[in-house]
Amino acid sequence: MRLSGTAPVARALTLAAVAALAATALSPMAQAGGTGTTGGGAHCARTAQLRVPGAAHQQAACLAELTTAGTIASGHTDPADWAGLSPEDLETPTGVPGVQIDGYFPDTSATNTHHGWDHDAQFVVRLPDHWNGGLVVAGTPGNRAQYANDRSIADWVLARGYAYAATDKGNTGPAFHRDGAAPGAAVAEWNQRLTQLTRAARSVTVRHYRRPLSRTLVTGMSNGGYLVRWQLENHPELYDGGVDWEGPLWRPDGPNLLTSLPVALRSYPRYAEGGAGARRAQQAMHAAGFPAGSEFLWPFHHRVYWDLTQRIYREELDPGFDGAAEAGTPYCPSGTPRCDADYDYLARPSEVREAVAGIALTGRIGRPLITLHGTLDVLLPISEDSDVYARMVRRAGRGGLFRYYRVEGGTHTDALFDAFPDRLRPITPCHRAAFAALERWTASGHRPPASHTVARPTGADPSALLARCSLTAPARHHGPDRSAVPRGIR
């Protein structure tokens, strides 16, 4: 899902602004294909010889700073890509010189306007001078472009010495559904593009450093988290493990976001009106997975996420629902013909479930996976998503490869923590803790704590919540991993 927000709630960007953001130019240096500031590292001497296998176009630059502390000024990132995904006061590391390669693979669509290329399947590869032997690969959240993870993920893993690569997934923006020849094809391309980038990034990393990789890890948030799950199910040979940060769940028979969002579109307006029907509407929301206690987040999500997310993903998977119209009618009231507020996924023709089957998850992971999900996620309600996926993994007999941490007070976009620091908890520090746990798991076999709900520390101030997150299981927890998933989850 496209994850962002709007000021004053959280210095975030609405889905409706995606098209405008995609047109935001990078710095003149990046537009001109310049080499940026010379980093002076030993690897810079070989910059001109670097080639990303399969790339139709690339440009390499030796930079004094690969993190956002330097790439903003040099034009080797785009803040519009990652705006609204992390808290303002999040600590971001600096001091990582190295080489950055920007480019694109052959593709026929042109929604990504970065660098003036007007070409999809764009990627970024970053190769730090001080390399720890590993590679981190990421797909982007929502329908953002290749720099979307720069502040939340890339800065931190680069500072730990990892090479880093990310892809725009092959199509961007709120009209991503125009790409592909059949329903579901645009989303299916996301998986193909991450596989393609992983293979290419592994190759260029080994050639650059002239020694083998010690590990390849995959991670991402939201749609990027879905890609982590899919890759570990379908291409475990490429990775040593992954961290899935609130990835959406796609299952032909549900649940999926098309089974929960229409309930919000129907029920929230009645709840907001108050009066005799408000209580019943609230109960309908709770029954659809929107947790009790999350009501303070509903107005923002109604204004920013629910409507557009439902319409564009429904258009991708079920374009016939609204006939010749494209992505329905914004904010149509329930009862309007062909209104997404009344969309009934399970009543739709079998072709719709077949489209979802083409991108569906099975739970049959082949490498260690850590999943994180906030208990106050009201875009992808946890009971309809990661709780279900955890059960799928265990039913597939892969529980030994899986850890699941339900983050109490976490919501879908960390930028909202700035608006509600007394009610929410940022997930970014927990992602960093999970990543470190995955490192130990894949390097030495040291297993992470058993799956459980990570409690929000009582009385913790915002600075403490931003600084750390402990995944240590509470002392009272001694049961098997399945105890993290509430009973009755499908």
C-alpha cells in the first residue's frame, strides 16, 4: 500500500499526491548524470568498470556520503519518495562513503519520472567503502519509487556495512494498475523485479569487492514486506533470510485488503455522524478487524488511505466491477451503483479470485523470516493480515523458520507517531532490532526470542521509544511460538 500522511497530522504525503511527487525533479547534478562528490575511497578507482547485469541504462557515482545526510544535497535520493514514512526525530546514521549506481532494466512502462528517464524498473545500488560482506535488498512500500526506504532502512544498513539495493518494482504511482496485460499482472511484476534486482545486485557486489557474499538479506515495509514473504516462499535460494514489516496478505479466499476496506468505507461515515447508528457501525468496524482502541486513527485513514487504496487495488484485481470507469468513484456513499463502499469480494466472479491467486502467499517459506506488525494498524488490520499469515506458516510446517512480533501500539506508518506519541509506538526501532536478530540467526544459528506481542513500555517517553525496542519475550512467556497468534484466527 502507499503509506504516507498529510500535515498537520504527520508531515506525510497523501496517495492523491503521488502523481505530483513522481514529477518532482532530482537535483541538477542527478539530472545531468554527474558523478557527485568524490568519496576518495579505494573502490572509487573501479567505478567506471562497474556494470549491473541486465541493465538497459546505468550511471555510477563515487560519493562522500551514501546516506540521506549526503544524498539529499548531491541529488542521489528524492525526499518525496520517503516523506511520511518515519518519525521526524528518527536517528539516521552518517559517514558512509562509497559508490552509488542508478539505472533501469528493460521495461515498457514509464510511470517513474526520476532522473528525467520516464522509465520503470529503475533501481539503486549502493556499495559502501567499508563492506561487511553482506547485501540487503528491498522492494518499496506502496507505489513509491526506488528511494522510498532510504531513511527508514537504507541509512541504517549502510552504516552497518551492508551493500544495499532497491527497486521501484516496475510500476509506480496511483495508476500502477494500468501496467500489465491482465488483472494482477502489475503486482506480479513487483515480485519479478525484486528477483531480477537481487540476482543483479549479488553479481555486481561480488565483482566490486572481489570476494564472495557472506549473506543476502531481504526486507521491506508494507508492499515491500509482501515482497519479502513472496521471495522467501518462491526464491529461497537467493537469500539467507528476511524481515517483513507489515506486508499485506493476499489469499484467493480472503482475508485480504479487499475484504476489510469496503467495511470501513461503508461504516466509518455512519460512525462519524454519531446518532443511533454509530454504535452498530463501530461494531462492524471491529468485526472487520479494525481494533478497538484505534478509533482515534480512523478520521485520518478515512481522509487519506482507505478510499484510494481500495479503489486502485480493486481496479488492479477486479477492473470489471465498475465497468468502463477507472478505479471507481472517490468517496461514493453506500448505495451508489458500482460503489467500492459496497464491494463484496467473495461475491465477485471466480476470475477475480484467480487474479489474486496469481500473487497469493502460501506460508511455505524456505528461509528464516521475522514478521513485524503493529496492533493498531488500521490500513492492514493485524487480525486480518499477519495473524493469519503466521497461522499459514505454521500450518505449512515452516514454523521453525519463523518469528512473529506483534508491536503493541504500532500503526501502519511511523510518521503518525509524531502526532500521537502518547498512544502509538514507532516500529522502525523494532525493525532494527529484528534485523539484528536475523543477522545472529543466519550467521550463527542463534534463534531470536519466541514469537510474542512486544509490549509498549509503560510510561516511556517519545525519545526512549525512538531510541530502542527490545524483542526479548516477557518472563511469563514460556509457550510455543503459536501463542503469539490469537485463537480463532483463520
